[in-house]
Amino acid sequence: MSTLAAARADNFYYPPEWDPSKGGLNKFQGQHPLRERAKKLDQGILVIRFEMPFNVWCNGCGHLIGKGVRFNAEKKQIGNYFSTKIWSFSMTAPCCSEHIEVQTDPKNHEYIVVAGARRKAETYTAQDAETHELPDSEEAQAKDDPFSKLERRVEDSRRGREGADRLSELLEDSEAKTKDDYSINKALRRQLRGARKEEKRRDEQRKQLGLPDAVRLLPASGADAEAAALVSFGDASAFANNRKHRRQAIKDQPIFSGQAAMAGGQQRVDWGQATNQLSEGA
């Protein structure tokens, strides 16, 4: 961008026919400082950038307009709630050119969709939204009520006395348990010795089973014993007898098939006869 174009873009360009007696540039050019945004300012309307405060459904086409979508909205005052102004924001839907109007509600600290759309019904808890719930008007008034303060003070005193009694009981119980340090230490060492012996016994059992060092045997439990008792691998003697009979049947069968065995036997008979005839001729 050239220097002249940059100056015009930043509104710092002063034409040759201008002089300070004619006032500022906007007055000299006969325009408002807000340019096109203030074209309806005589009607009390100012064009601003407006963000949709919540999700809404367009009445024209049913399109969902998400929270935070920005519009060029016409802002105007339509009334007052005590000393607070009530504003109206009029805009055009981007999906079907439907006219949408949103107003402020100072009484309920909310926005209201007046025309062109309807608010999407969404329910959530303060925990889901990761926020804190504000107390309602009754709770706020109760906090300022002297009688409510007195009732809460009495309730807090009662809870304090109950908590002090419970704390005293816990301290006495703790002192009774830790009074004889020698006996407690002795019982603890006895328990640790038993645990080390049991671990050593399981390690020897692991070595007898031929398991690697990375495998650690756990203490036996009744549930594991019951589950192991339900597992059945069959009769070992029956399996051995069956295998023996099958091996014997395989040994008794000929190596060749039936026809081949018969042909081989006939060939041996013919060869034996031929051998006998040659012997007799000699």
C-alpha cells in the first residue's frame, strides 16, 4: 500500500482545499465519525457488532444459530426498567434472511428473543458448567435477617460443641493406642517376621516348581483351591491303555494295501516255483 493510500485508510489525509478554519475532516467531508454505522442515528439506531448470547433456532428455516455468532445488528432503546435502559437488537439471519430481534431483560438479568427465532432449551447443573450457583433472593434476604443470623449462630455453636466432644474422644483413643510403645513395636516386628517367613517359603516353592525369578507366587486362597478342584484332566490310566491298543493295531496292519500285498505274495510264490524248476533241471 502506498503512503497516500495508507494515509487515506487511517483517515489522516487532508485534501488541499481543507484549512483548520473548516473544522475536522468529518465535518469538512459532511460525514459522521462512525460512517455507515450511524446512517440511522437520527432515528436512535446505531449499527453494532452483536454476539448471539445463546443457541437459537431460526423460525424461517429451522437452522441452528450457535452461541457467539456475530451479526451487524441495529441497536436502539425501547424503554426503561427503573433507571436501566432496555435495548433492542435487530439483525438478519445468515441462513434465510429472517428478521431476528433480541431484547435485554434487566429485571431477570437475561436476554429475550422477541421475533424471528426461539431459544434452544438447554438444561445443565452448575457442576456440569463448572460454575458456582448464585443464591436466590430468599437466601440473600435470610442472610441479612437478624433472626436468621441468630439461628445460624446457635446452630454453629451446637455443632462446635459436638465437634469438640468427638475430637476429645479421638484424642483419648489415640493416646490409649500409643501409650505402650514397646508392646506396639513388638507386635509390629512379630507381624513383619511372619510375613518374611511366608515370603521365603513361597520363594522356595517357586524354585521347586522350576519357575523363573520374575514369577512371584501369591498366598493361597480358598477360592483358588475350589476353582482348581473343579478342573478335571481325565483318567491317565485310561488314556495310556487307549494309546497302547492303538499302537498295537497299527503294528498289526500290513505296510502295503490289500491288493498290493496279494500281488506281492503271488509274485513270491511264482519266483519260488521257478527257482525249484531250475534246481531240478540242473
